[in-house]
Amino acid sequence: MVVEERAPNPAKKREPRPATLLSALNRQPPKMSFTNIVDPDDTIFPQFNPEEVRVQLRALWEKITIPGLSHQRLNYISSSNPVFRLTLRYDATGRSPKTREIFEDHLQFLQAHFHPRNGADTVLGGEAPRLLFIWPTLISMTCIIEEANFNLTRFNSELQLMAWNVTLGLSEIRDVRLTFEEVRGLGMKRSGSRPGSFEI
């Protein structure tokens, strides 16, 4: 019996190799960001994503007594603004002077959000500066910085800041009503919280 030998088909594609563990470990996660609502080009991406983000939600309910009913009914009053608490860490040790300048600019960005904008001469104009807080796949909403605790931890021989961290308290700010259905469908990703479609 003659066995016919078939030449390999050059058109046959090889199956892609699965990603190695090393390449998976080297893959950089998406970065969270803060964007100046007034100037969307003024955006910072912190050096490191926080290890955790704590979220506080609270609703106020009015107890209503109905004669003859065995219990009190609860009627919705309002919800407190969601509050986010997280810690950002920066370290320019061993990095270029340009990197240190960028990190210092991030420090100034956060500090600036505790002051009114130039030319504010009305109640509305003097409101807290807003920023867009984005945590990819999870959070996208307009916030204000309620509090920040800065810890300046390392300086070089010229007394230039080399390492620091800050614990932020962010509070959502809105101008439109938020409903059960919207949160049920989108979670903490607000439909209007994206560049070019701000709720202001």
C-alpha cells in the first residue's frame, strides 16, 4: 500500500499562543483620572491607582403614621451625596526632574479645588469647583473635593518635594434628579458625566 504524503498547507494559520503569565503581570491597568470641568484639557492621571476606594451612601426617610395601620410607612425625603474616600501616592525618587514637576503640578491641581474661580462675583459663580472623577469600568461622575489630608514625606538635598500622599474625600454634585432605574442600570457611572456632556 502506498501512503501519499501531503505537503503542509502554508495558508493554514497557526493558533495564537495564550498570553504568558509574565506578559499578564506586565500589563498596565487603566488609570483613574480627574478632569477640570471648565477646562477638559486640564486632566491628571495619578501615578498609582488607589489600593481601595471607600464609598458611603445614605438615604433619608420620613416615618409616616397612618391611623389604624400596624406600622409606620417610610416615605423618601432625599439621598445624601455619595462620598468617596481614597488615598493617592506619589514618589519621584530616582525619576527625572520632569517627572517631579508633573507630580508637583498634580499637587497644585488638587489644592486649587479648595478655592473659588477667578472673577466669581455671584452665589452661583462662587460654588465649589467641579471635577470629573473617572475610575474605568466602575465610576464616572461629577464631584467636588470636600477634604484632603496631604502628607509630604520625602525631600531631596535641595528641599524639593520627592514623595507625598493625599487622602481625598470626594462628594458627588448634580443638577438633575437621579432615579432608582438609572442607578439600577448604570451603577456609579452617570449618563451625563463625560467630557462634552456635563451636568452643569
